[in-house]
Amino acid sequence: MSQTPDELADTVASVGALPVPLGHAGVAGLSPEMRATIAAQLGKAKPARDDVLMAASEALRDMAGHDHQSVADIDWYCQNLAFWLVPRTRAVLRRLLDTEDERDALRARAAEFEALELGAIDGRVSATCDDPGHPTWLRAAEDTHACPWCRIAGLQADEPTACARCGCTEDEACDGGCVWQPNPLGLDLCSQCVTPDGGCTTPACGQIETPSMFGWILVDVAGSEQPARFHCSPWCAQRAIETIGSAMAADDLRAALTEKDTRDAHLASVGESTPLVVSRFDVVMEPAPEEAPVVTIGAVAEDGRPVALVLDAETRARVAAWLGHGDPPRAYLPRYDSGPAPLGWYSTPAAARAHCEASLSASHSADTSLVWDWIDDEDDGIAELVATIDGREEPTGYSVITLDLPAAYDPGADW
């Protein structure tokens, strides 16, 4: 006999089983109160990762497919899977709760767009005009105004053209009358403001001589060959700066194109086999530890072109071998006569001598008076340390030997 969900729950409780909450069919979603309750019960649980969901689904599949009839006593297989699932249920529920929140937010957003196109939102209705280029807008139900974009276009069409300097229009011309003046600046300017060639109508504006009136502006653009000139107003000064700047930019462009044409013609005349001669080295860029061991040298060719020399480890070794054909490298060995081996190896004689002097000082007490000197034997390449100890000069047994390091093995070398 079939039972209702509540009757089934009572039956389960009567046999001493754990209470299992049962869902109800036809529930559209969690209410806000239900979500708040579940969120409080989950606490700070984090949403389950994808791999956890996959493992949980596999565990549920294995539990459902397991042969429970073959188990005589305790189904340890399903028990182990259940023990693994229980601690992870909070994370799965958290992800489910977050997914429902995200779904509701997307539904609300979609409803806003749907209302914008088809219906009402916040008591407003959507409206369109005959111009397909104008977007849909929202208006109050009782609002009968026309399309706002059409109104803006109408206002712009009705706005009269005004002089960019004095502001006069065709309906309100300057005192004494004026006409529109063609000018190279591409602005709407009247004949009271500029001359036919684009200059200012104020006498002496743009001249080199110092004006007789105070308050004029001196324009002197750095890098320009134009001399400093006086202008009657900020408007004229700004136009002068823009004009000079445009001319300088055009000159730079022409120079760059001319240089390129000259260089291309030179290359065409000498052929591609002409070597590129580098006359200056500016910077060396070492590679980062995680990058390939390639060194880039920034250089400049004789014709001014930038050059990048890219040297890998093998190429650098070859260059070092070529450059090593001059004087061989030297090593300086500090020694002590009673010692079986050198005290060290150094690339400078000063470092080797400092080692000997430090060792000598360490072998005497702090109250001993030491004054040392070096005696060089250039023929043998040996420098001997002598010292005056408490007023008496005597040898110390310390010396520095100079060795020229050979680039190849010599069986007859005397070490």
C-alpha cells in the first residue's frame, strides 16, 4: 500500500531509523527564509570544487549499483562511501545555494531587459521612434514627449553658426558689418577677426617688434626657427602655437621621409652585401634567470640606424676567444714559505698582497709594532714581503707570485 511522504516518515521513525527529511514535488525554488536558514546552518563552508562534485557523483553511482543483497551483515562498501560523502555535503550544498543566488540575479537582470523592450519597469513604459538609429527609452505612462534624441538633433540643427573668436552670427554681425572669412585654420571666423590670409586684423599682432601697448603675449616655441612674436590676445597666441607646432611636425615628417629615401637609395647603390658598420655601443641587456641565456647589445651604426647584437652563449664564447689573443690573463698567488700550498688565487696584486699582510698581522700580538714593505723582482715575477718588527727589519716568509695563465696545455711548462 502506498504511503504519503508524511506517513513514510512516521514509518521510518517507528522502526528506529534516523530521521530523513523528504522533499516535496512541485517546489519552484527555495524561499528567502529557507535560503537564510540553510546559509546559517552551512556556516563558513566553501563551495565544492569541480573535482569534488565529480567524485561525489561517482560515489553515489557506485552505492546505487552495489549489490546490497549479497551483504550478510554490514555493507562496509557503502558505509565507507557514505562516510566519505557526509563531510563534503556542506560544500556541495553551499555551491548549490550560490548557484541559485546567481540564477535569480540573472533572471532579474533578464526581466529588466525584457521590460525595457516589451513592457513596463518601475511604472515606466518603453518607447521608440521612427528613426532606427535612435535607441529605445523608458518614459512615464502619462509622458507624451517626443524622442529625446530627435529633440537634441533638432536643437543642434537650429543652433546658428558663430565666429570662433568674437561669437558673432549671421543674425547678429559685428559692429560695422562683417562676412565669413576663408582661413587655413578651418574655423568659422569673420572678417573683423582675421584677414583673408588668416592673420589677425589687430595692427602689429604677430610682429617681432615690441608693441606700444601693454598686456600682449610673447610666443617663443622651443626648437622652432621662428623668432619670438607678440600677439594681442590669448586666442591669437594659442593659434600661433598650434600653427608653429603643425609646421614643426610637418618638417620632422619630411626629414624622416627624406632620410629613409636617402638610405634606401644608398642601399640600392651599394647592394645588400655591404656590411653594417657599428660605431657606438650604448647598453648591454642581460637575460633574466628564467629566460634563454642570450645577451642583447644596443648599438648604433655609422649611418645612425639602431642595431641590436644578439649573442647566445656559444657566440659569446667565440668572441671571448677572439678577444683573448692579446696579453694572457694573470693570476696572483700569495704564499708562505712554511705552507704547503698557496694561500689563495687573486686577479689583482693588491688583493694578494692584502692577504699576506693580514696573515702576518694575525701571527703577532696587538701590541707588536709592524711596518711592512714589498720588494719586487720583475724578472722572476715575485714580490717579497719584508717587515720591521719592533724596530728590526727581517723577512716574513710571505710573497706574491705572478703567473701568466696559458690558453693551452704545454707539456714542457715548469710549474
